[in-house]
Amino acid sequence: MKNHAKLLLISLLAVGTVTLSACSPADTSSTATPESTATSSSAVAGHGDHSSMAHSMSGSEVPAAMVDATDPTYPVGTEVTLTADHMPGMNGATATVAGAYTTYTYSVDYVPTGGGDTVKDHRWVVQEEIKDAGTERLANGTKVTLTADHMAGMNGAEATIVASTDETVYAVDYEMNGMTMENHMWVVESEMQSLS
């Protein structure tokens, strides 16, 4: 019985750690436009209310095809303040840029591969995390298959492009509730500012 209680406690701690890193509503101050930096005007849900889904404590691997930004506003190693709130504790957090890339970045609606409710306006996936995306910017409303694995049920999920941006996109390291989030993907340039 004692060993069973220990095992249960360890399991609960593991689940709690993963749940703390789950995504939450994103900043809703932006509006969608087809050509410009875009988030959805229906982005009240931002990353969607899917706090029960696991988001890795350390980010996934950056896709091999990603192209480093040549002259990013925030070079690798720069400390910034995050203004995005994709996850609890993110908005206002100090972060260190782990990577800066040039690509198209998308907000998507998708149905997790394991079933469940549609995740609305998940921010963000990049061009290189969409199956057979090619090199051209995908239009809002385009149906795609995701290859990203930021969250459980994402890899292989059918998705719809909600909005897109060609801003520099960043992977960042930051602390949240006393835990370090490494290589968190993704934050676009308008979701960060110089450390003040």
C-alpha cells in the first residue's frame, strides 16, 4: 500500500508538471488581416482552452528546414520581455532568445488526433511544421495536416489556417512558476519587447 501511494504521488507530480505547461488564451489585442502580421479577430481563445493537453516543458526540436533570420531584432542570447500569453505565466516573463527564424507562421484550428474538441486559434505553427506546405504563404482557410508536436494530438492532426504572419519567429527559454521552459516554440516578434 505504501509503494502504491508513492507511485500515485509521483504520477500526480508528473501530470501536474505537464499540466502547468499547458497553453492558455493568447493576447486578443490584434486583429486578422490577410497580408500583415495577423492574429484572428476571433482569437478570444488564443491558443484555445486546452489546459488539459500536455505541452512539453522543453520545446520540440526545431524543424531541420528552418532558416535562421539574417538580422533579427532580437539575436540569439538577447533577453526580452514576453507580451504573449500563450501559457500561464508567459505574459511579462523575461526570456532569452534561443533561435530566430525567417518563415511564415500560422495560427490554426485543429482537431487533436486522439479526438476531443477542436483547438481554436492555436499560436503558432511554422511553414516547416505543415505537411507538404511548399514555400508559398498559405491562405487563411486552407486545410492542412500538421507535423508539429508541440501538444499531444497535434502531429498528424487536420487543421485550418486561421491567420498568418511573416514576422521573425523565435524560440525562447523562460521561467514559469519556478520551472524553466527551454526552446519554447513559437513567439513572433510582436509578442516580445526589449527588456526594460
